Amino acid sequence: MATGRTHRPATRSRGIPEATVARLPLYLRALTALSERSVPTVSSEELAAAAGVNSAKLRKDFSYLGSYGTRGVGYDVEYLVYQISRELGLTQDWPVAIVGIGNLGAALANYGGFASRGFRVAALIDADPTMAGTPVAGIAVQHTDDLDRIISENGVSIGVITTPPGAAQQVCDRLVAAGVTSILNFAPTVLSVPDGVDVRKVDLSIELQILAFHEQRKAGEEAAADGRAVVGGDAEEAPPMRATPTGRKGPDGDMPAVMPA
């Protein structure tokens, strides 16, 4: 079966734009779902719709990978899963340390999707001494006093910060000093890092605020549409107010511009 696999290593040497990198996980998620349903091939239009992008952008993104579909056949699903996984570095094991084992940190530790995507939660770290030794998702929580040793022994290069905002920068500094070069920050604060360290920020409150904006806008549009429906419908319209030189129309006749004392 023709797969349309055309791999050009020279293409990747030019680098992949950040916007494309940000969309690769969306493609991978859609492709993984297709693979689980044993779908052998997919068109650019179908895959773009599943990923929530337009097909022209998808084809451009895949050109950076050196992957081109075959006309009338589409893209080979399994090959694209492998190709994108390799490009994202998911064909190897990435040990991850989570710092801050509150509700969010514990929820992330229990999330089963990390392992299937190439990430292994190697360490859980918290500043609360009463948490030390407590098992979460089968992993004993360790104290922040031992952070440097924990990072070194587990070969951690990706740190996840789920601490309160006031502690996030200090934790970030310690992670970087220990050799961590990539940080996923859930704390609602901006982190300062040196060159060579990548930070991705996840702020749930900001995302909710954006959704609130869209909900408010939709409510306004619906209200405006309802108003237009009443004006343009069959409802009997009230007679227009008659303008008079004495003032405005009142229930008992014209109201004088100035009421007598």
C-alpha cells in the first residue's frame, strides 16, 4: 500500500517554527485516536478537522517534517504517529519531577496519560515535612531539602511546579541550579529563568477568564438578536411618540417643558 512517506532530513535542519511545534501534539492526539480505531490512512481534511486546524496549515506543518500525503490515499496513520512522536522526543523516556504535592500536584501524579506519552513521574517533592514518605500514586513524597539529590539521582530534566505563587520562583531557581532545563509552571506567576531554560505556563484562571469573555459576548449577541426579532416580527408596535413644542408625551397629555410651581 502506498503510504506517501517522503522523508527529508534536510528539511528538519532548517528548524521547525514554534507555532508548528505547538500544533504537533494536537495532530498526535488525533492520530492516536485514529490508530486506536485501526484506521490505516487519513486525508489532510479529515485530520485537520479532528485537530481543529485548517488543512492548508496542516499540510504546511507536515512539510517541515518532510512528510507528504499521497493524492487519493492520504497520510499513513501509524507512520505519522511514529514520525511526530520522534520529532517531539516521545520515543524515549523522560523522567519528570513534580514539586508541590497539593491537590493539583497529586492529581497530576495520578494522571495515567503521562506514561503512554513518554513521560515518567520519577519524583514527587514537597516543602511540608509531614508529607515526607507519604505515598502518592505509588511514589513516596520527598522533602525539598533533598531536591538537588533527587534531580541528580533520577536524571530529571523536566520539572513541574504546582506550588503556591509565592514559592514558585524559589523552586524554579533550585530546579535550574540542579540541572533542570525545562519547566512546566502551573503556579499563577511569571517565572524568570536564564537562557537555555524553557518554561511553559499553564494558568487555569486565565483560561477560565477567556471563556467567561466568550460567554459574555455570546450572551450579548443573543440579547441583540432577540431585540431584532421583536422589532422585525409580527408584534404590534406602539404608536410613535408625538413631538410637541411643550415637551414630551405623558399619560395624561402633553407635559410642559417646565412644571408650574
